[in-house]
Amino acid sequence: MRRLLLLPLVFLVAACADLAGNDPGPPAAGQAGVVVHVGDGDSLVVEVDGIEEKVRLIGINAPELDECFGVESKARLESLVFDRPVVLVADVETEDQYGRMLRYVYLDGSLINEDLVAGGFAMARSYEPNTSRQGDFDAAEDLARETGRGMWANSTCAVHSDLQIDFVQADAPGPDDENLNGEWVEITNGGLETQLLTGWSLRDAESVHRFTFPVGTSLEPGDSLRISTGCGTDERRLLHWCSGGPVWNNGGDVAFLLDPDGRIADRYKY
């Protein structure tokens, strides 16, 4: 009888903790280490069992150091974890294509990945199949954007604009690498004035792919402009990225429209 009564009691305690919004802390399977270097806002070097390991934080993407808020993002992560003991927790995959450990990083029971997103120092970024905490990260980013925290503050890395990304056609008909022009992004000028796009750019969530609008490109009120991934002859309302390969991940990505100062005029998450 005592065993039968104990199980509901344990379940009730766990449920109450969840309702209170408390993070239960790192699982027992985590690895202990000390942070010896911070590369940028989402990468570390951690000494684990006497060996220095490169670590990429799962589920987030921080600005590069030469991008808006990149220096602040690195500084925030450094202030939290440098020279401090952390616990590293894996998801499905243990490392990325560069040999870096993919980990959730905990400090005193707090999840650093989520802390960075909640403060506007990084963006939520889904990396299949490592998505066990993605719902929390997405919610943290939504709140950071709504309240203008960190990079999302107006005049910091976000700026009001009448230009908006209407749609991202990520999955081209047929094999993506054989139909690059079947992959495209469309933007619209919802304002009352013609918008000059010289110096503006379009990029993906990783900043790996970046398109710079040709000098003199403009968009009249109510008009739309399509940017195809492949090559071709540019037209009045059609530009070609000529990227050399697919840009937009079929499983989910984020398109950013940046003004000449690198501030986010619009984002389209799918």
C-alpha cells in the first residue's frame, strides 16, 4: 500500500514544480566542467576531465561579433559562465559537423541557453533533432521581442520599417539543388513612400548566406519584390541571389531583412 501511495505523491510534487515554472535543473547525465574561454554569444571552450572541449550551445543563435549586438552577446555569456563550473547536457546528437560538442549549458541549475534568449542576447534557433527545449526557447524569444529586450530594442538591432517579408518558399519543386530558382523570398513595401534598398541585405538564421541588394534597387508603395536563390537575368521585380546552392532550410529557418546599419527591419520565421 505504501508504494501505491508514494507514486501519486511524487507525481504531484513534480507537477507542482512545472506549474510554478521552475526549471528542475540539469539531468544527472550531464558532464561537469569549467569554462575557460568564450568565443562569442553561443560558443565556449570548457575543460572537461582535463581536456578542453569546444562547445556549441543548442537551440540558440547569437549575432556574430561583427553584427549588431554581437559584442554585447559575447560579453553577456562571458559574464555568466567564464571561469565558472557548469554542467553540459546533450540532446539527441552529441556534436556538430565541426566536431564541437552540442550542449545545453547549466549554471547553478539555470539553463544558460534560455537565459541568453530571454535577455535578447541570442535568438531561438531550432536544430533538428536537438529540440527537447525548443518550445521554451521560442517562448523566451517571443517575450524578449514583445518587450524590446537586448537586440530587439528599437534603435538597437531592430528598426521600424514599412518593408516586410511576406513569404519564404523554402522547398523548391523537385530536388532543391537542381531547382534553385524554385526557392525564393518575397518582400513588400507596405508604406506610402518608395523605399531605396541600396545597402540593405537579406540573410538566413545562421548568417552563412547573405544577399546584398544591388545599388539602385527600389520598391514602390504596395509593390513586391522576389529574390530567387538561383542565377538569372534580374528584372524590375525579380532579383537573383546566385548563391551556388540552396539557402533556406526546408525543415525551418528564419529570414532577416536588414537595413544598411545591420538592424532588423523584419524577420520571417517558418
